[in-house]
Amino acid sequence: MRRKIILNGEWARWPRPSQAVWPVLNAFSIGRNWAFPTQDTIGCLCNICEPKVAEGIHGLLVANVIQLKRLIWPSGNQGWQYKPVTPTHNPKITGQDFRVFSSVVFGGNWRQLTPTAKALYITLLGLGKWDVNQSNIAADVEDYYSMSIEYGERAFDTVHDNTKTICHYAGIATRSFQSAFDSLDCACLAKEVCTNAGYAINVYIRPPYKFKKSFLEKQIAVGNKRKGQKRRKMRRADNSTTAYSPDLTPNRTQSKQETANNKQETQRLKPEIT
């Protein structure tokens, strides 16, 4: 992903579902041309429902960052294939690009984040830089690039920007920063550190910890149970709000006896009405 997407404000304008879906599609497409995860799988990995997944994919198509084509299996089932438009430049050489590694998604860390934390994490990756002061390499080396660690091999990048600037690029309110950062901290994707230049944020390129498979399966099961309960409530509400009709066949002609009974009932209630 190009850093200029962060710096020119394009990332902040993406819908929240698109921000949640993009790293998942990118994780599935690493090492292959096209990826074909189902919307249910995408929703489980980023903790959103299927309608929101569809909304997020539509937002990515509008932003022109993915390609989409229909897939038909030999069994006759249909699906969709996705291909993120990812850059091919080397982040170490150009410094223009960054990426979200699949371990963030498949390790369950991405699923734990709130929507604002997801927007914040990608922003921190785009603003982060390698900090020689926090490495074990001697600081008196003249060539900065010769001592920088390969992007995929170093554990984290450091962000020295102030909170207001970070929130501006992330598209979140300043008052939401602390709760979003706490979500990142709990998911082992960022932490606050004290450097020679003051306080900074270490954003992890590869998470130091991953969540256990049994824990993630339990989370997904609880989420599916809640979805089922919500569907049943909506179904009961639809059944209870059916239109009331006193006569199941209102277009049929009334018999003479029914007409006479109606007239008698009208005469009986007439004194009470007047």
C-alpha cells in the first residue's frame, strides 16, 4: 500500500467497512494473483457482518484499490474473486510503500480491534519509520540505509507525530484516540515508548503475540449465536406486525342475514352515539 494514500487523506475518507475488509483481502492474496474467500470468512476475520462486508467491498471498488470478477466452481456454485492493486516497489529501497502482514489477520489480532483502532493502525503503519535509536545497531554508522533492517524482518516502526496529526490522517476524532490506542495495545499491535525525542508510538509490523485458535473459535461461536438471536427477534417482530384484517375474504358479497344483523347492530348503538 502506498504511503501517499495516508498522507493525501484518501485513507481517512474510506468507509469504516472498507478499512476493515482491505487487510483481509490483502492477506488472502499474498503469493497469488486472485483470492476467493467467502464473505462469511471475511466477516469472521474482521468481526463485521456480511452486509457490512459487501458494503466494504463496494467501497474498495469505488476507491479503485481492488479488482473483482465472478467465479464459477465446477459444482455450479458461484462466488467472487478479489485482487488488491498492491504496489511492487521495495519498501526498504523507496520508503514509499508499506504492507499489512497476514499474521496480523490470521493471528486474530485484527479481529480484536474497534473500527477506529483499525483506521488508526493502518495510519500508524503509514506514518511509521525505522528508528535507529531503538535498535542494537551502532548509531555512528554514516549510511542510514545500510544499517536499516529489512521491512519484513524488523519488529516495529516508530511514529513521532503528535496526536492531532495522527487523528487527522486516520479520520478519527481526537477524543477517540485514547480508546482506539487502548484497543491496539490490547491486541499487541502498538505501545507507547519514551525515546530521546520524547514520547513515541511503536507500531508492530508483525505482532509479538497471537491469539489461540480455541479463543477465536469461541468468539466466532458467540458472535454467530448473537446473530441467530437477532434474526429470530426480527422474524417474530415481522410476524407480530402483520396487517389486521377482520374479514379474511373482504371482497366476498355479504349474505342477507349478515346485512340484517348489521342494521340491527347500528340501530342498537345509535342512541349511544347521539
